[in-house]
Amino acid sequence: MRTFSMPAFRFSFRAGLLFLGLLFGALAIWWNRPRQPAASTAVVSSGPILPPPADGRMRGVNWVAADSASSSNMEPLVRAHITWIAQTPFGWQAAATQPEIRLHTGNNKGGRGGYWGEADAGLIYTAQQARKSGISTLLKPHLWLRNGGTWPGDINMTSPTNWQAWFTSYSTFILHYAQLAEAQKMEALCIGTELAHASVGHEKEWRALIKQIRRVYHGPLTYAANWSGEFEQIKFWDALDFIGIQAYFPLSKTTSPEKATLLAAWQEPLRRIEAVQKRYKKPVVFTEVGYKTTPDAAIEPWAWPDRMAVVTSIDEETQRVCYEALFETFWKRPWLRGMFIWKWYPGLQPDGPARRHLDFTPQHKPAERVLADWYSK
């Protein structure tokens, strides 16, 4: 048996702490370091811009809230033939079983803090800047759960009384944004996102809420249902204007799949989507769809890249192929109203942080060219 003296142990322990500190420091520097742009950085043409077809399609991206917005932020959208942005303000819920929802309106009166771009003033100003560039806005409020490891699909009250309280609180939350969307003439409103327990088991409450919303907001409405069964179980699609799907369907069990594999994998989700569309005779919008820039992008498309991974491989080719399979499968379907790519960072430069090169954005990557080409059709 090996033995060691206490001083040696202390030295080893301190050395270990020093090593861990250096390791995490190096990871932080890597995560935030400027990306070295590839030789093919200019993925979208800088020549004359032709407008996309006037077919009513939603050629969208999910806009990331920031601390400012300007007309220059809209120029890359126009060049990529993007005609819609989805803006996402948040309501804050303490836990999945707690019914109270707090707003972030920016007035700091009982609300909760957040980015300027998620406050009312930021939403309004961003929509105004977008409209000047011919870009429409889908206002798409989300809920954020404060306890870690949970998401809106976990929201589930423990009693009928708490469900009643939750719907009362949620109604206040969503009607605030319905009023804002109406006052600012925002072009569409999403009334909820990935609230699987609330949406599937409470049809009566949602129909009543939709009636309330329509008395306030007179534009088209949708709901953003999760891909994993929620969109098939919702019964109030007939009360909305289009079927919204968070289209993060898993398409592969292996890394870096070929496009033929992805095209084949899309056939089962396509069948499911078409069945719901035929049942309700409503157009479909992918309220979110996207792929990170990693080899496993098609395995769990909803999962963010692991920030703690010591080595994370960047794979622009897999992201590009995922985009091609997505557009080739769906863009020409007559029932598809459009899609919103997850996600788009205003002002992101080609040499932006490495963490952006790993995540979902197609900006300054070959996937952006795929998006622009299809959005031009």
C-alpha cells in the first residue's frame, strides 16, 4: 500500500486546484475567443438583392434579444431573404408547480428584470426597425422556469385550484402581449409555447382564452407545440389561424449523417404533420427549427452544445446538410406557411465568439447560404 505524508497531500491538493483553475480559465477563454473566419465567410452574396416571392410565406428567424437594435442589424436579414422575425419576451415562473407568472415589461413594478430587447420598449423598437426594412414580426412570448433543469413542458399544477390560478396568471401575461401586438400592429401573435400539460388537458380553458385574445388582438394567431406528440394531441387548432410546431424532430442516431439518411428520416414526421394538417385544414408553421454546428446536430436537435466539453468539434457540413434536408422535405409543401430558424444574433460578426460558431445560428456559415437560397424561392 502506498503511503504519503500530510505535506505531500496538501501540495497535491493545491496543485490539483491550480490545475482545475487553469483548465476552466482556458475553457472560458476558448468559449469567448474570436472565431477565425473561414475562407468562405461571405456565404451570402453582396450583390443586388432581389425581393422574395410575394406568396405570403413566413421566411423567418428567431431573433435574439439584445441591448439595442438598429437598421444595420436588419441588412443581413434582407440579404438572406428573411421577411419575418420572431421576438421572444419572457414570463418568469418560480417552479413548474407554482402558478404565479411575472412579466418583464420594463417598468420594474413587480415585474422581473431581463434584456432590453425583451422589455416592451425593446420589442416595440425592434419591430419598428424591422418594419422599415420590410420585415414582419411574430410576437412569441415564452415562460422561463427559475428552478434549474426544467422547461415549460414540465409545468403541471398539483390541483384544480392551482390550475385555475395558473390560467388566471397566464391570461394576464398573454393578454398584455396581445394588447402590445395590437397597439404596434405586429403581424402575428403566438399565444403559448411548449406548454404540454396545460395545452393537452385544458381545451376548454384555451378556447376561452383564445376568445379573450381575439377581442384584443385582430391579427393571426398560433400556438407553438412541441414536436414530441404535443402538436398531435392539441384539440383547439381549429380556433387558431395556423398550426405551430417546434420542429426539433430527431433524425439520426449517428453523428455526421448523409443527406439521404436525413431525407429518409423526415418521412415519418412528415406523415404525422400531414395527418394533423389534414384533420384541421390549417396551414403549418415551424415556429422553431434549427441545428447546432456539431456532428451530433441531428441526434437531439433541441439540445444545446455542451459548454463544459473539453473538446467540441465544429461541423459546418452537418449543419448545412441538415438545412438542405429540411428545406427539400418541406418548402414546396402547399400547406407550409413558413418557418422560423433558431436562431439569429443581431450584429454577429464573422469573427464573433467561438460559442456562437458551435451553437444554432447559421450566420456566417454554409447553412446561411442554404437558407438564403431557399428563402429566395
